Amino acid sequence: MMNDTLTSDVIGRRVEVNGEHATVRFSGVVPPMAGLWLGVEWDSPERGKHDGSHEGTVYFKCRHPTGGSFIRPNKANFGVDFLTAIKNRYALEDEPEEEGREQIVTIGNKPVETIGFDSVVKQQSENKLKFPSGSPSPTGTFSALKVLVLNRIGITWTEVLHCASRCPVLEKLYLESNGIVISERPTDVLQTVKLLDLSSNQLIDENQLFLIAYLPRLEQLILSDIGLASIHFPDAGIGCKTSMFPSLQYLVLNDNRISQWSSINELDKLQSLHALSCTRNPLTESSKDAQTTRQFIIARIGQLRTLNKCAIQREERRGAELDYRKAFGNEWKKAGGHQDPDKNRPNEEFLAAHPRYQSLCLKYGAPEDGELKVQQPFLLKNQLLTLKIKHPNQLDQKVIEKQLPESMTIQKVKGLLSRLLRVPVSELLLSYESPKMPGREIELENDQQSLQFYSVENGDCLLVRW
């Protein structure tokens, strides 16, 4: 603790107050209150009350409008001597470790017993760095540095660019929880960065992202928990690709506020996007049917290969696109869609809401009236599919017709056919063909999936081989 006699050399010092950490930004008198005060910027902005101003006078500045407070000097803990700090940080106190704290970890192929690591981890904290304001160090100071982690250190975007100018081959940059505002476009820095983590920087908005949209090698962008509500690429129209983020392959949007399908549609404009994570957003959490939400995301982003760390198989994409095509078929017709290509003119409102719908009609054919009838899912007769069953390798077997529930798994279908044909289940191979796609045969390769998953419909033909 310090007394009420302070000098200006405390500016920039780190302090601890009742378990909370802060940086001193001001020392002096704050009229009309008597005595000396410290103006501090808290690490946690929720702890403060203002932005460094009092009754119209600016005493210091904070990056967050509620990041500052005035405290008496005797309330601030300015730290301990170096040796004490080392003992405290690395748990070197002369006291026995708690029982039951042993852990076994594997390093290489050897198990290693660790004792007391909990007390070390418990005392770890992030550092707040003060960057020099004088002349910059020579460009390329860290000429071989490829990975830089600057999480929770209070760094600004200007300081990020200043640091990056010294790292000419930097590939991975982690900037989590710094309260960053992207204030300028990096023109001659960050040009080699492939991964950029901006998680938990709540002051970043959609417009700021445009400033980093032309980093030429950026392949992975992590934007978790930044409060992002929408995504838009204004340089590209419906069905076109944006020039922004040209190399972006993996985008993480977890824990944001995305609630509209229009933002998912926009992601289809990215040239190189192959993987997306977007869990815990209102759009994905509000639906009771997580599988339908997944299918709609897959159908709306044509080049996506992985969604929420789960690979998208070829048949899953096909099923998702067919279901999407069917789900919005009536809306398409009301908007001016038609099976006759010469009459197919859906209005701009529909095309804006479903920019891939026309391409899906070209891929699979326009939905027919029979597909678009509103079904009554609770009546068994409306869940039964009438299917022909053929045996391409067995010419003596007659074609038969069966009614099967669309929810029936491939495994159960095989069990039924095994009993009918007296052939072991393990020898059966199933596929199907549809009159809507003549000449194409679809394998039913996943025994745990249903006929509905593979978009098998009334009138289709099961092909059985053994």
C-alpha cells in the first residue's frame, strides 16, 4: 500500500485493488474533492464507473466508457519486491502441497507425475504491456518469428500494427480479449498472416472487419464472442463472389448474435470458405431441430466441406439441398417460380432470401407439385413410401413393390430384405434411383441413416445386390 504522497512517476504503474487489477492513468487533485486521487483504468471495464472524466473535465482516457475510477492512493497495492513475486507466482512458499493433487501427464511416450501444478496455474495471470512511444525499432527485429500471442494485455490496434512491422514472416497472431478497435487498414504489415484470432474483442463491428478484408494470405479468422450481429459483403451481388477475404478457408463465429439467415447467405460469397463454426448464435439456438438448421446452412453455402467441426459427406449435402429445395418450394412458386424455365421468374425478394435456390433447381430439377403438398406428419399413411425393389444381378428375381416408412433406417431395410430374399444382411448392398434423375444411382451406404435422410421418395426404385 502507498500513502497519500505521490508523484507523477506512478503513471502507467500496475495496481491491485481488492483483488481487481488496473493501470494508473492519472495522479493528482480532482476538485472539488480534497486530497490526492489516482485515476485508474480497470482490466475489467465492468468494474469502473466512467471514462476518465469528472464534471466535464477529462483527467485521463479509457478505451471503454465505464473502464475508469478514481481511488485514494492508500487503497492501491503497487506490488511486492521481486523475490516475493517470484515465490508467489511459482508457488515456492515453504509449505506442504495439498494431498490428492498429483496428476499424471504424458510427455512423448513417458508418463510424468506432477504435484502442485494447481497452485501454479491458479496464480497465473495475463500481463499488461506498455509499448514505447518513441522511435520504432528497426523493421524485421523478429525476422524469424511466426507465432505471436498477445491475449489480454491491453494492446491497441495501432500497437498491434507497430509490433507486426517487426515480424516480417508472422503467420499466426492471437489478440483475444484486448478491447481492440480496428482503426486502420494494415497496408504494409500482416501481409503474411494466415491465422488471426480476434475473439472476445467486443468493440469490433462489421464495418471494422472490412479494414482487414484484403489481407492476402489470411486463411483462418476467429471471431468468437465479439458481439457480431450481421455479415454483409456489399461489393458482391446475389450469386456473385466477393473480393474480400480472398484466401479465407476457415471462419469461426461462435458465441455471437447472428439471428438472420441473410448473414449465412452472405458467407456463400466468400471465394475460398470451406469450414465454418457458428455455434451458440440466436439463429442456431432458437430452432428446436438442430439437424434442420444444419441442413439449411449446408444448402445455403455451396462450397462448405466442414460445419461445426463435422465433415459434410457427399450424400449429406445432397440430402440437405433436396430438403431445402422442397421446404421453400411453395414460397418459390408464390414468388413467380415455375417448372417451365421460360416462365420461371421468381421476384427479387425471394432471390435475396434464397440466392442459391435457382442453382439448386438447375442441379436437381425444379420441384414438382406433388413434392410440395403439405404433409400430415402424424398420420402413418403420409409417412409411407411406395418403392419398387429390383435385383440387377439376379435376373430370375421379380420386381416387387413395398411400402416402407420414410423414417426406416437402412439397417432395418436390409433386415427386411434379408428375410424376404433369404440372403445374409452382411452381403446386401443397397442403392436407389429416381425418375427425376435418370441414369444416376445413389448408394445407401450409412446403415444408421433413414430413407428420408437420403431423400428417397414415392415411386423411387431400391436396387439390391449381393
